[in-house]
Amino acid sequence: MTSMDNNKAVTLKVNGTTLQALAGPHHTLLEVLRNNGHVEVKCGCEKGDCGACAVILDGEAVDSCLTLAWNADGGDVQTVKGIGTELHPHPLQTAFIQEGSVQCGYCIPGVIVAAKALLDVNPDPTDDDIKVALSGNLCRCTGYTRIFSAVHEAARKMREGAKNNG
């Protein structure tokens, strides 16, 4: 019996599109995503310390390097590419640019994903809320102050938009 015999089909909905892939019992969600073209999900530490690989899985921010693909089978995955587009950026993406929160850009996809997961459940977060939500994301460039400013600004714009649409 070869290791290929242990593979099974995994089906995910990634940014609204169905993805089917073969995965072994040891393959992570990170590996499956990157091997299928989702290179916006960064490979950092591969041990759950940096948050560069964060995705939203069934509504919750997770480190895809620690999530086995088999455990994500049937799940709904949102990467940073599924949060907004160049023509229609999400308020978080706009705020990160306006606040100067993006420097090297390596950690930012994971930070934005974690921040979106927070804002999806808490539209008016405190600094402590943001600190907890982003505690799994390391950034060596920004010093976090501008990241916090961007999350607050995006939350404000999203609340404003909800008022105007409601």
C-alpha cells in the first residue's frame, strides 16, 4: 500500500467557488489551498505562531497550517482574495492602505482575514478586542499601532454603511 492509497477527495468552497482536491491524512488546509493556486494564503512558520496563513473557515479565523484538510472537508473557506477586489475593496483593505498599515505585505493577508472575522461578529471593537483577535498574527514591520487604527477606521465605515443601507 502506498501513501497515495490513503488520499481522499476533499471538497471545499473557497471564496464562493468549489475546489476539489486529493489530500492525504497529513496534508494541511494550507498545502491544499496553495497547491491549488491560492498563493494569497502565505506560508510562514508552519506551526501556528505567525498567522500569515489565516483563513476564515466556516465563519472562524483559523491557521490553515494547523488545520488538516480532511477536517476542513465540506467547509466554506474565505481567503483575503475573497474579502474584496481591486475594483471593490473591502473597507478593511481600504483602511489598511489609508492608515499606512501595510509595509512588506507578507503578514497583511492573515491580519486582514483575522480582522474581518472579528468585525463579522463585533462591529465596534475596543482595542482589547482587536488585541485578542489579532493575537495570533505577527507583524515585524508596522508596530501594530497603524493596524489598530485601520481596524477601527474600517469598523467605523462599515457601521456607517450599515446605517445608510438600513
